[in-house]
Amino acid sequence: MIDTLLQTLLNGAASGGVYALVALGYTLIFSVLGVINFAQGALFSLGGYLTYLLLGGKIGVNGALPGWGLPIGLPLWLALLLAALGSGAVGLLVERVAFAPLRRRGAEPLLSLITSLGAGVVLVNLLQLLMGAEGYAFPQAAAGLAKLPESLLLGGARIRTIQVLLLAISALAVASLSLWLERSRSGKAMRAVAEDPTTATLLGINSVAVVRLAFLLSGMLAGLGGGLIGMSVSLAGPYFGISYGLKGLAVLVLGGLGSVPGAIVGGLVMGLAEALIPSEASGWRDALAFAILFAVLVLRPSGLLGRRQLEKV
Amino acid sequence: MLRSGGLSPTDPLVARRRGSARLAAAVAGALALLAFLGRSSDPAAQRLNPEAPLTLGAALALTGNANLYGQDQRMGIGLAQGWLQGQPHPRRVALQREDGASDEPSAIAAFNLLIRRGVIALIGPTLSQQAFAADPIAQRQGVPVVAPSNTAKGIPQIGSFISRVSAQSSVIAPLSIDEALRREPATRRVAVFFAQDDAYSTAETAIFQKVLAARGLKPVSIQRTQLADNDFQNPITAALQQRPQLVVISAQAVDGGNLIRQLRELGYRGQIVVGNGLNTPNIYPICQRWCNGVLIAQAYSPELNTPVNLAFRRLFAEANQGRTPGQIAAQAWTAYQVVFEAIQRVQKRGGFEGLTLGEARQQLMKELLSGRYDTPLGPIRFRPDGEVVQGRFYVAEVRMDATGRNGRFNLVREQELPEGTP
Amino acid sequence: MIDNGLLVQMILGALLGLSVYLPMAAGQLSLATPAFYAVGGTLAALLSTQGGAQSAISLWSVLGEMLLAAGLTAGLALLVGLPVLRLRGIYLAIATIALVEIVRVAILNLPFTGGAAGIFGIPQPFQQPFGYVLFSGGVLAVCGWLFQRLEASRLGRSMAAIRDDELASRCMGIHTTRVKLTAFVASAVLAGITGVIAAHYLNTWNARQGSFDVAITTLAFVILGGSRNWLGPVIGGLLLTALPELLRPVGDLRLVLFGLVILLGPVFFPQGLITPALLERLGRWKP
């Protein structure tokens, strides 16, 4: 049935958009450093909570400062932006604490896997201490979404309006990022470092600054993603970011580590693949993502759009 | 002495090997010492000190993703303690809390810690899944356990020391379905959602489906979700294609709340019945104004007009900015109350005189099972196997206020069940 | 205070640390340990609850389960190892993470493994934790002895060579694939038999016992303890398993502190606690 197919496509696109956002965060850092930042999921959660507070939400009874909140709520676009910046700033902090010392010492790059995970654990649990584990719904009025219809009917298939918004904003963020990488000076510098760090330094590019920029941007992406997710499904404890983080890994590999268009395509493909699973087998959905991941790694490690890694002899 | 290969003793490799052998010996020694120090100095054989207070242990999920329930339970127990201690009582009772987290090893560790500290009884753990792991340990050591809200099948049957104040889901679940069918007798098409990676929800949905079958309804769609899911576009659109008139959900607060909200946003207008995992005000922030009209069967209603429940409501409101208590907190209060009152009864008739801790625990268990209690849940007592017997159950409908931020479980039906119904 | 129950979990942690250490000693970062741990535990849970509820089981049966688990995990590891071990570095790590998740979901969804509730009422070979302490301590001692001999053996030295420079080792005639596969299979077997012990100790077993979190914690054992000598993961496993329990009095800050340990450990002790230099000093020390 065309209806079912369209609905499936729509479902796939909706979740795929978020996956792409998460994968992009990983991609940026991987492309310049060659390591995975396991604190990414925690930054996702942070972005969600920051957006909530910036919209004027109050801390609940289980938090450290019950009832505290900002005196006024900011408009949605501003809250998202500031929350993203906040997450980006914390991302920079993570770089300073979990990555830089190891790089300076020339330690094995895989060690930063561990330290970034530790950073993630610390961050998530600090969030828990501060905000408590209860659910937080974004203040309705500030979101200004109450006036829109709850769901849209597109040719026989239904999609929640907020998902469309999510998709639109993610697409905008991704497009801006791609444009920036393509056109701007610092974007080109980042691509240069990703290609070959030594040559880039020889050409006068400050690779330390580029690395920091990568962390800032990736933190901002995570923060934005968390805020968007919070809008769509409300916040339910700081752990929600972690599961997105894990799925994002699968997308990252599928699209090709280090490839920006790969992250986008990978996200959409993953979303679609999951939407195609019949409901009887929905328990296997998580396994699908990782089975894809496994198969890609074994058959074509460079992923869909990644560059083939040549073994330097 | 030269080693193999003719290497000199000061060669780094040999030195390292010797060093690791020495370190290994040191570690082995340390482990042996710890094993010796940590062997069960089981306090069960000690005589009770008549002057000292008896200690209750509470092992609750204070961290991890079950801590929403654990925090409610901590609240309930704390309020009960305050209220009961304020009345004259012959034996002092102290309370020790340990974090059982949300996984089995932590629950086991919490139980072990409390038992070693010489508690006379345990309250907890929070999750049914944890109970299956930790309760056998309490049973083996002869420590009474009163579970505030483990509702899976088979828990009191773990042993003679295991009991619970939370009625089994098979008793409560049918009530909400019946209420929904009473409101819309023409219902034919039912869709079922359940969190398939949650032990509790999987058991509960089996009961829901059995009830539906008994009413002649076969689900047109059964969707399996995961606890960690929060986006249900896929299963919802698949289910809605079958045009259900009634949706039955077995999940926990967060995923269930999101499911309800998204069902409504995607245009579903029929009735929604939910299970015990959503039996908490924690769903309000998640499904907000979309929670309206959801039906749930409960073992507790805040509207019960007994002195103990009025006191519970008052104390809860004072501690929580005027909010109404939910079932989890009420059951936790009840668990504490039951043990406390049993202790006082035994003390009054001198039943603890000259006993060791182990014997006192046995006495307490016997008394616990034979008593009747007037609790916020209503009047309850126990079956010999530790299962609670509760006469009255409730069906509630969620009603949200105008802002969509606060709501209440509105009592719509009270049901007396004849005692002895399994 | 460390009671015997915690001690058992510490020893199991040490065994899992050793399991993660083996592939690393051959230069492979494999996080597959929880998958084989889960397989071993599930096997034990299924076998011992076959005949209906019993509360006790003989030690010989448990040893039999361990033998079967060893066989099963070895077979799985061989099957999976051949394609996977061609990968390097981060790719291998991610592939093994994927394996862990696939196994977890499989155990969750297969009809006979108990689903979400898992399998409970697993019979006990020992009535007291002390019995488990002796048994698992014995297993650890045997492993320690084997590992100590491994470092001096040909296999051990081949592994160290591959770790330093795989290409050069191959040129020197070391069968790198065979060595790496041996390490991977041995690691799987160790994880499997640890799973058997754990299933009996915990009384119940479900899919969540072998999850991504376990992969990370066991890796932390090795990273913190030290990845250059087998005592590193043992000590790392003992300490890091005890740490959250010892930090109980701190309450809510517990997990924050645990995260800090994982975050700062590699920064301040990049080679871990048990470095070769330390061992050398210990070896030369004359009392």
C-alpha cells in the first residue's frame, strides 16, 4: 500500500534526522582527532536540561535547588541557541580535561575513549544531582507550539508536527555546518587538519585551535539535539542521551567515520531500516542497528561514504 | 642462581617476573585476609538487647533509572516513620536505608549489608526483578522481607519469610479493562503495547491479554516497545492502521507517558487503559494535557476517607508543596506500618524476651502474617504464604488541570473483591 | 567494610578484567567480554533450572557447566574472531561493542532465555558466600598461575611482539592471525566461565548482565590497573568493583566519584597502576 510505504518513509526520515545530528557530533571530532568522544551522549542530555531551564522551567522537588528557575523564559529559538552554546562550552571543558592531557603526553589515543567515558559519567550524574531524575516537560507557552496542529497529514501518512520541526531545525543545522565547512576559512582549516594534521601544521594552521573548534561545534550539535528531543518527548532523567549516543556510533560507522555527508546519509538509512522492521520483530530493532554496524565493519569498514583508509606501511 | 636461558638475575625481564610473582603473592595474601575478616559474623546468634531499638532495613532504588519509584518509597517510609514514632509505642524502632540501585547485584549488596548490620526485617527492594535476586538471600538467612511494591507473580512464593503489601497485578488489571468496556460496550478493536524488555510489563501484558480474551476481544495489533524508547512513531502508526477503539499499555512512567502523548498527537481518540507502571504522578510532566481520560486500576486511592489515609495525605501534602500522594508512596508507608505495628504487638506481649536476633526474626514474621492492619490502602491482612489480602480496589481516571502541568487520579469506581480471590 | 559477598564480586571483576586484558596483550582492543560473559551465564542458568526448581546443586555440576560454557564460548569466539580480528584499533573496538549489543538483544528476545524477566531461582552450590570466595578465588589463583607462565612462554612473547609492531612480527614469522585468535578465544572462555559462577552467585540471570556498561567498566579495570602485566587488570578489577560499594556512605555522590576515577586515572597514571617499572623495582627489592 502506498500509504504504508509513505508512512514508513516518513517515520524513517523523522528518526533519521536525529540520528544524523548525533552522528555529526561524533564525526567532527573523529575527523580531526581520530578518536570517539564518549561524552557526546552526556552533552546531549545537558543540552536538553539547559534548554528547559532557559525556557523558564523550574527545578523539581528532587533536585538540589527545588523550585529554582530563571525569572523569565526566553523564546524557543534563543533558548535552543544558548543551550547549544552552553553544551559547546562544556564540550570544550571535556576536551581540556579528558583529551588534551593525553595528547600532550603522547599517550595511546584509545585511552581517551576511557577518559571521555568517565567525563560522560561524571556529567550525567552531576545533572542527576542538580536536577533530580524526574520528568521535565518544556513550558508550553514559551514553546509557542500550542497554536500549531498536533500532527500533519501528508498524503495519507501522519507525522507529529513537532517531528517536522525537529527535522527542519536539524536539517538547517546540518546544512549550515556543511556550508561552513565548505566555504569558510576555519571550515577549510578543519578539513585540512582532518585530511593530514602534520601537513596542516606545516601550512601554518593552528591545529590546536581547530581541535577546540571541533569540540565546540560538536558540543553545540549535541546540545541542540538534546533540546529538540526534549521538546518532542520531554526530558526523563539524564540517561536518555546515552542511548542516543550508542545508536549514533552505529550511524557513524555506517556513514563512514569522519565523513559529514556520510553521517547524514547514514542517519537517514538507519532511520529507514528501523522503520521497516515489522512490529512482531520490534524487539530486535536495537540488534538491527548493531548488526548493520558489524556487517559494515567486516565488509566495508570505510562505511557508505567514508574514504578508504590506506594502511601506511 | 641463573634462570633459564642464562639471563643474569638483574636482567629487567627476570626482575619483572619476580616482581609480579611477589605482587601476586601479596594480592593472594590480602584476599585471604579479607576473606577471613569478612566471613559472616552473623549477628543472628546474638541475644537482643532489651534496651536497644530494633532496626528496620530499607533497600530502595535511590540511584539508577528506577529511582523515581525509589524516591517515592523513601518519602512514604519517612512519613510513616514520623507519624508512627509520634505515637506512644513500647519498643523503639530505628531505620537504616541502603541504596539498592536499579540492578540486581546492587540490591543483593544492599540486602547483605543490612542483614550483616543486624536488622530485624527488610523493606524492599523496589523492582520485582531485584526481588527475585535478593529475596532468596534474605530467605536463606531467615530475615523477614516486606515488599512495598513488587507485583510480579511468584514473589511471596520465594519463601516463608517473603511477603508483600502490593497486590498482584493479576488481581488489579482486569478492573480497568472492565471499566473501559462499561463506558464503551461497542468496543471490538483493541491494540496492546508493552515494554518487552521489562519483566514487570511483560508479565502484566499477559494478564491484560488474558482478560481481553475472556471478554471475547482479540487484539488487532500487539506492539512491543523498549523501556528506553521515547519515540513511538513506528509502533503507533502501525497500530493505528488497524483503527483500534481501545489501547492497553503496559510500560513504565516515562516511556508510557510518551506513548500516551504521541498516541493522542497522532490522532487517536479512543480510550486508553494503562497498567501499574504508570501509576504515579510522574507521568504528568510527560504526557501533560494528553494524559486526560487515561484509565488505571489502583490498589490505592487518595480519596479513601479513613483516619490513617487522611493523616498520610496531610503529611504528604505538607512535605510536597500540596501534592496528592500516589500508590507507590502509599504502599511504602503501608510496608513500614505493617512491620512497625507487628513489632509493637510482639513487644507488648513480651515476645522478644530473651531471644536471639534470629529467633526474634521468626517471631516477627509469624506475627506479621497473622495481623490485621488499617493502612492507607484500606484494611489489609496476609495469606499464610505472604501474599497480601486487600478487599478494596479502585479504578481511577487521570484528570489534568487547565495548565496541563498538574493532575490527579480521579476515583471513578470502587470495587470490593471477595477475599480469597487469587 | 568488605564482606564476603562483595569479595566474591571483586574476584569476579578481576576475572573479567583478565578476560579483557588477553586480547590487549596481543595489541587488540576488544570489548567483547560481556557478550561471552552473558553467554556463559545464560547457559548455566538454563542448564541448572532445567529440572524445575531446586535450591542446591552439586559443585561437579557447576564444573560441568563451566566446561560446556568454555566449549560454547570458544566456538562462538572462533566464528566471530576470524572476520573481526582483521580490523584495527577503533574499528575493532566498535565491532566488539556491536557484538555485545547483538548478543544482549538476542538473549532478550529468544523464547527460551526467559525474556526480560530472565531466569531466576538458579540453584546454589554453596550456602554461604564464603564457599564462593574459595571457589572463585581458586579459579583466580589458577588463572594467575597460567598468566604468570604465559608471559615467559612463546605464546606470551609472540603476543607482546604483535602488540609492539604487528607488521614486524609477521615479517619475523609469527603467525599473527593464529596468535590473535588464540588470545581472543582464551578471553572468551575466561569470560564464559566467569559468567557461570556469576549466574549461580546472583541467583538470577537476564540479558542486562552483559551490556555495554559492563564493557566499559571491565575496560576501565584494565586501563586503570595497567595493561602491561596480568596483575594490572586483577588489581584494577578488585579495586574498581569495591569502589562503588565502599563509597556507599557518600550516597548520591557515589557515581560522580566513580566517574572521576575513570576520567582522571588515565590522565595521572597513563600506564595504569601496575607498571613494568614498578614490577622491576619489586623484583629487585632486597628485604
